[in-house]
Amino acid sequence: MIRLRKDGVITMNWMIASDIHGSAYYCAQLLEAYRREQADRLLLLGDILYHGPRNDLPEGYNPKAVITQLNAIREDILAVRGNCDAEVDQMVLEFPILADYAILCAGERMIFATHGHLFNEGQLPPLHDGDILLHGHTHVPGCVEHGTYTYLNPGSVSLPKAGSWRGYMTFDGRTFQWKNLTGEIKKKWMI
């Protein structure tokens, strides 16, 4: 649902997640959190079905079940392509997944949403002062304010790294929140 804030800005509540890697077990927990959060849209930052050659199989690895789970809410999903996503995945998923990035607006700021294997802190996309680079890929939640832009990462749904938690982010047009799969807030950042 689109909302009008007191300051006149129109917003939506987003849930942002990355790196499901074919885990039906953790995808089910993510979708339970999506319902609990009452988000308007689910932004997936890639690596949806395949675990990739560098990762161990996640718990509950079952890409066919993930397909069924996500297709059930296809109208709510915006997704970008990860390095483990392929054209054959698009044949079974009923929402687009092959774009390298998506552009979202947050007031006067642009949010450049991507997976992170093509565009990242070391290989920046075109950004203006104050813009946000949002990506997954590292499996580590992040929030780094650089001089001209801010880098954000929701971490991984199924294969967290560097001692981090399995989780996602929410964004209400003003505040990003990092949460574990049970909904516990781990960190916040306001734009």
C-alpha cells in the first residue's frame, strides 16, 4: 500500500533480501517474515535458486520448492540477477530476474539496487551525492557511509558469513532496518 507521510512524501514499505541460494527452509521463514512485516513489496537482490560452486548446500536445499514459494507472491516481487542466477531460472520463475540492477527513489535520493558482483564499493555505478548503493553478494550485512554515497547490504537469507545472522532489511521510505528471520532488529540507519 502506498502511504503519504506527514511531510507529504509518498512511500511504500519494502522488504529487501538476498542470497536465498535454493533453501526452501529459509525461504519459508523469509516469506513468513514478509507476511509479518506487512510489506508492500519484496526486493530480491539475486542468487535465488542455485547455491553456487563456492558455497556449501544450505539447509533445506530444494530449488523447486523455492520456485513454488516465490511464484505464489510473484506480483509482490522485484528482483535483480545474481551471479548464480541464469536464463534457465527465468524459465521457471514467474517474475523477472535477469536485470542487473533496479533504480528506486527515496525522496531526492536514488537507490541503486543490484546483486553486487558487477557493481559494488570497488566498482561503482553512476551515483550522485547522497545516493545509496544497495547490494547483496557478500552474505554480510553492511552499512557504510562514504563521502558521497552510502553502501547498504541486507546480508544473506540462507548462508550468512563473517559471523552474521540470517536475515533481511526493511525500508519505510525513511529508515532501513536489518532484522534476523524472527524479526529482531539488529541495526537501523535513517536517510
